[in-house]
Amino acid sequence: MPGRYGAIGANISIPILNGGLFKARRTEAEFRAKAASKDVEDLQNRIIRDVRTAYLGALNAYERMGLTVQLLDQAKLGMDLAQGRYDLGLGSIVELSQAQLNYTSAQIVNSSAKYDYQVQHALVQYQTGVQR
């Protein structure tokens, strides 16, 4: 090898000869943007579903409260009638006890319906962002 050695190097990059790298990167970026858009759309759909489900649950619980009030009124009427029959000696203690049990059960169902409505109402407020 000679005492004096010299070297020169050159690196040339021509974008049109990169094997489609820039086009692939652009396509990847477009697909990532579409995926992010679909993620946003999916999140919107899930939020709409959760709010609708909570609303329908609250509506169902509200209507159930009205039904349980009617059930309570009917049970009270039945108990009053059974009490009257018992007082007149026309009914048995078993009939009266059954009517009282039905009235107590109706009171429990009514209280449960009120509680369920409060829970569903709170869930609607949470899903809509009113309550955290």
C-alpha cells in the first residue's frame, strides 16, 4: 500500500428511486387517520348507546312506580275488605293475614320501585355528564 492513501465517498439519495417509501408512508398516515376517525365514531356510538340505555331504564323504573302505586292501592283495598269481613265474622283470620301480607308485600315493592327509579335517574345524570 502506498504511503499516501486517499478516498472519496458520495451518498446520493434520489427520492424517485426509493422503492415507493414516501407513497407507503403517506398511505400509512391516511389509514391511521381513518382508523382514528373510526375510533371516534365508535366512541360516539357507545356513548349514545349508554345514554339511551340509561334513559330507557329510568323511563321503565318511572312507569313501574306508577304500577306499584296501583298495586299498593289494590292491596290496601283488599286488606280493608278482609278486615271488614273479619270484623263481621264472615272471614277467617287466615284471609285477613293473607290480605295483610299482600299489603306489606305491595309496600315493599313500591319502596323498591322508588329506589330503582332513583338509581336509574342517577345513572342518566352520570351518563349525560351532569353528575360525576
